[in-house]
Amino acid sequence: MSRISSVLALLGLVVGTTALPADAAAPIPVQILSLTDLHGYLSETENLTIAGPSGTQQVGGAGYLKAHLDRLRKPNSFLIGSGDQFSGWPDYTQAFANEPTIEVLNAFGMDFDVAGNHEFDREFPFLHRMTTGACYGKPGFDSCFKDSKGQNFHGTDYAYHAANIVDPRTKRPVLPPYWIAQAGSQRIGFIGLGFPGTPTETLSIEGSGFEFQGLVDAANRAAAELKAQGVNAIVVSMHEGGQQGGLYDECKNPTGPIFDAARAMSPDIDVILGGHWHTAFNCMIPDPNGVPRPVLEASNHGRVLGEVNLELDPGTGDVIRSKTTATNHAVTKDVTPDPGIQNIVKYWMDKWTARQQEPLTKLDRDLDFARTAESRTGNLVADLYKAEADGDFALVPADLGIDVIAAGLEAGTVTYGEAWPVAGISPITTLSMKGSTVEAVLEQQWIPPAYGCSRLSALATSANFRYTYDLGRPVGDRVDPAKVLINGKPMQLDETYRVTTSAAMPLHGTQYGYPGFQQYAALDRAPRMGQEVFLNYLRTHPLLTAPNLGRVTAIPGTPPPADGPFGPLTLLPQNEMTATATSQGSSAYSASAAIDGSCTTMWHSNWSPHAPLPQYITLDLQTPRAIEALVYTPRQDADVPNGRISSYDVQTSTDGTTFTSVAKGSWDGTVDAKIARFPAGTTARYVRLVGLAGGADYAAATELNIALAPAS
């Protein structure tokens, strides 16, 4: 859009309209439909909801999504994605290499998509095969399944784009930066932008070695190229987002990277679509010339469809900004679902049901599993990690659930469905670490990552790595380096080793209680994820012998008592409290997660819609008690500050109705535990932590503990 057109549009005028004769050509209508972060959620049985004007609405399901698409579509309509459509988590899509999602998106008539972070979960070659139909691994087991029509997987009918993902050697985009489409007699350009933080996401760690550039410069560069080609209507679709405090079609107090970018991007860009944050908003944000343009995000998992309607000047192809409208539509279930899509989804759901019954191997004895001790499952997974990556040895955390190791197996015939959840989808990485750092990591199995978290972990070790620990020694001094053996020889503290582990460790080791894993160099990623390696190992070993125990030796004992970082405190057992909160992000982020003793769960205030601060969480101590302090363990993933409370007010009550402030102040933004001390003589049944300010205007708590007054 030209600067003169911008000024006139701001005044509510359309360029040249006063001079047009009565029979002048009419503006060209263009419709943009926005879909983001589907993540393979195809089935209507997911029971998705969204907050609507009249309360909670039941939404989602690919069949309903297609019905709404058909209802909304107009001439010159384009279905534009903003990334993360596949590489989702439903088993019925993941088990078939995300090919069900691609079949559905093709049936939707998807025109354009962006490479989000999850498109790099299995690295760039996997994204490439999703567009070409190339097979990987064993066809029919790992990829290349027959679709619902009995046809071979052929890949997407559309392309993936990203103007800001470049080869670091050539500085050229590794994907098409934009797509030019015909709209009547004019053309419209669509620019793709990937998520800049892709290399620091666990599943997409390292980002296939590419350089992920900033959003604004890449968008402006691509827009200038489009303008040079005579394209004057330009849309940006990015895998980056933000939040707001209203419902899905509102825009209340918008914040976040997409809005910062929108205020800085070239005025030549007419529409900005977002994703990644799993939120919904419909905003009009002024461009640098002060002319409003739509900025939308359409939630996630197929809950919402975004719609933008444009009118193009038939002579110049410019967007007539004053005619632009935008709406977010809830994908409700009050329409008839598309039968064709329903059949596709049913085909893959039935195929998943059948696949779970397929035998994979026969196991000679139980493959036991434990999070806090050596187990045969842990030993097998650690051996497979080492074999896949060829490091010096493997140390694999056994307490990260579905990301790494989640279950064991019983002796006898093992089916695909039984084996499916055992080893997680985490990438396998190998790090260069000093022997002294390896010793520190071993010691961190017993060190809580933050005050108030009750945690004893276990690292699964490959067969060539053995060690002894003494439970009678103080925490932090239980492992004798002389009794850490690698290939039968003592580990050398000053020697560098190649250590194979989950990608969660180099990125988020501190969050999970293993800060030592983040002291590394020379990270390499193995070609396959842990789950792929595990399932294929079982497939190729029809008779499987469970590995023996004995890699880790424990010397029994009772450690000396130790105070926490705030001196001696007597904590009320968390099972004697209950918790409620003003809002929660989802059931996984409920108030109860703040009193479960786990440093890997948390209460988090709602983000969709965004619940602005203040937000609070209230503890019910069940009976009035003499108390001296509240201990707050903030969100532990160090790279994500959202929700870390920086300004607080602690209030108490005896009846749950009338609350009195007993402590106000500020906390720093670190992951370390914080304390709020109360005046002497404080007695209360209810304790409320009010987050007045926090990261990204959220409140969160990994753990909350109440310190009882001495002698109470």
C-alpha cells in the first residue's frame, strides 16, 4: 500500500473513488481463511472447548472444520496456514508419521503453510518428505502408509514457506519465502515466517542447523521483493503470536511478539496472521504510517477459523484498507460435519485401533520400570540411545514421563500398542562434557531443583557405565568418582566425554533438576527419536532378552539432616492442604499442581483467553494454624519467564471470605525459591498468594509451601 493511499485510507477515503465513472470496474474481493496449530487433532472425540459469548462452546474436529470452511468460502478464497499443523500428539496421527493430517489438509484445499517449530521435530528432511511423499525408515512401519483411498502417500498439495529460515553459509532461504496467487485480474502475495526460537525448542533442537532470522527484517525484505514484482496486496503468515484478555474474536490489551512486529513491519503489508501461542485474537493494529491492519491468531487444534476479507483496487492491486474486515469463527458442532472428512478420520482411527493389536516381539521376562531406581526398561532405552548416537556412554533421565521413558512391559508377546508409550518422542542428543560435570550430574539425582520439591530421580545408564552411591553421605557428596566406571575404567574428572541423553537435558536440564547437563559443548542430534529407535528395535528382535540389573550399586544409609536455603523451616505437609485459583490454563495447570511435590508441574493462570493480573491462588490449610511464611517455587523452565511472579501480596483469612494482607513485596525473576515471611503471631486457615505482576502478565507457581510457626 502506497504512503498516499495509507493517508487517504486513514481518512476513510478510497483512492480515486470521486473520479470514477459509474461503469468503473468494481473492487476485487479476496477472502483469507486462517488455520494454525492444528497439531493433527482430527477427531471430534477430543472434546475441545473454547470460551464464547454465551459460555463454553464445544468445538473442533476435522469434519466440522471442513463444514465451516465450506460455509464461509467465497470467490478468490485462500486457506492460509501459520504452522504446526502436523507433528502433533494424538496417537492416531503420530503413529502414522503424521500422514493422516496431510491427507485431511489436502482435502481441506490448503493453499499455503508456514514451517513452524514442530515442522522441524524430525529435522528438515522430514519436512521435505512431507511435501514430496518420500519414504523414510521401513515403509508401512515408519512411513508411507496407504491412505483412506488406498493410495500411496504423495505428500502435500501445497508448499511450506519461511522467509526468515536461511542456510547459514549462503544466507539464502531454505524454503520459498513467499507465494504469489492470482485474485481476479490482480495478484496477492503471501509471505511465510518461521518461529525464531525453533532451535531452542526440545523437539526441534538445533533447527536442523539453519539460521532463524528476525521477523521484521525478513518480512520487509520479502515485501520489497513482492513490490518490485508488481504485487501490491501482501499478507504475512507467521509462526509467532501473542495474547489478549478477551474472547476469541476480541482484542483486549494485546501483548506479545506478533504485536511488536506488526507495529514495525512495512506499511506495504496488509494483513498479519499468527500462531504458536495457542491463543485467539482479532485485532486492528496500526502500521508505521498509522493505518490499521488486521492481526489475527486462530487458536489451536482446530477450535477457531480466522477470516479476513479484502477488496483490491482493480487498477493497481492495492488493498483498500478501509474496506478490510476480519472475524474469528468458533468451529462449533451445530453444523453437519463433512462426510468425506469424517470417513478419512474414521479410516485412520480404525487403522490405529488395529495397529495396537499387532505383535512386535516376545519378551523373556518383565521389563520393569522405575523412576527412582535402576530398571530393565531404563537400561534397555539407555543402551539404544548409545547405539543410535555412538557416544561414549548414555545417561537418560527416567523421570520425564512421555518425553523419555514412561512405562515398562510384561513378559510374553508384546503388541505395538503396549510398546508405543514406553520410550518417548524426545530427540537423542550427544554432548561433550567434562568428567567433573558428569559427576555433578550424578549427584543431582538427589538434589531438589528448588525448595519444596520432593524429588529422588534415577538416571538410566548404558551397559558400559557403572557407578556406586552412598545414601549415608550428604546430598551432593554421594558418588565417589573412583567408583564411576566407563568400560571398566575409572572416570577421569578432567577428561572430556561424549554423553548421550535426551534433548530435554541440554535445553531444560535446570527445570528437571539437572543443571549440569546444560554445561556442555558440541551438541549433535541423532537421526531418529527415542520412540522410533525403541519400536524398530522390538520389530527387528522377535525374541527379546531383557537386560540385567546391576549397573548402579547403592550403599544403604541415613543422611545427616540439612536445612533449606531459608534456614530451619517446618513445612505443613502438602497433602493437608487444598488449592483453588482464579483461573487456570488447562486441567494440566490447575491449582492442585502447585501442591503436588513435583517440580515438573505447575499452576498457571489462563492464557486463552488471557486472564490479566492480578490473579491469585488460595491454599486451604483445613484448620486454623500458626504460620510464619509462604515459600514460593516459581516456574522452573529457565528460558520461559511467563508466570514468574515479580510483585506479590500474600493475604490470610480464618473464614475464607475476609482476607488481610500480611506480606507484600517483590521477587527477582530467577528460578530460585522465594519466601514471604509473616508477622509474628499470624494464624490462618486460608493463605492467598496474589500475583500483582509477573512474566508476560501471567501468574504461575511450581510449588507452594506453608511454614508452620515454631513449636506450633
